[in-house]
Amino acid sequence: MKRLILLAILAIFGVFVYYAAFRSALLFPLLLPLAVLVAVFYVVTSLVTKGMIEKVRGEGDFLYLRCSMIVENGTSLLGGALAVTPTEIVFYSRASERGGAKPSWSCFTASVEGYTMKKVDDHHPGLALSIAGEEREICFVSRSFQKNEKAFREALGWSPEG
């Protein structure tokens, strides 16, 4: 399904470019299907809702933060969400195109030595976690980390001001 959506996006974009160069009458009606396909592709590949995580965990008492995890030596992003509790931090990614979530990374809160809200790569602000026993920081990308820092600290069981 992902490949079909990508092919449709490419085809509509090709028609869009052709008509933009030679005819402008059909230009604006092509924008809507292109935008819809891009939104559907995002939902199918990386959207993880709090309900999906609650279904996997069997409980709903956690801080939900939608973000992406930097993987493969910082060269790609894996879309998903963080579930933060006083005992653990779990990153969930999309299980399949039809829905569901699966844990992709986790650690115990006790092994978190600290965190930094910073620009985690060349383009993205986010959260960098220092984990005991890890050589490199584990980085998550989201613009919402900065405004949710107090809730993040409380979910970890740390003092809200730090």
C-alpha cells in the first residue's frame, strides 16, 4: 500500500509539473489529491496514536509525546511516539500499514543519566537522552519537547524544575 501511495504521489506530481509548465488550467485541482495522498502516506507510515499505545500496554497511565527517533547513525527518522512513565521510557512505532503500534526502543528510567533539549541534528530540535552504558545519546525529534519539558520531568518522577 505504501508503494501505491508513493507511485500515485509521483504520478500526480508529474502531471502537476507538466501542466504547470504548459497549461495552468488544471493546476489547482491537482493540489487537493496530492495533499490528500501525502497526508494518507503520513498516517499509514508513521502516525501512532495514544489509543494504539494504550491497546498494546493495556493501561493508559503514561505521558504521550508524538515524535520521531533518529536511527541508522543519524541518517533517517522513524516516526512514532514516546510513552513515559516513572519506571520506563518506550518508543512505539507503527506496527503495520493497517494500524497498531509496536515497541521499537525502551529503557528503564533509572538508567537515564540525563537529557538535553537541543537541536539533535542539522535540521531538527528535540530531546537527547544520556543512557547509562550507551556510548551515544539516543535522540528524538519533536518541536513539542520544549513546551512539554515540565510534564516530561514529572512523568519520569523527577522534580518539575531542574
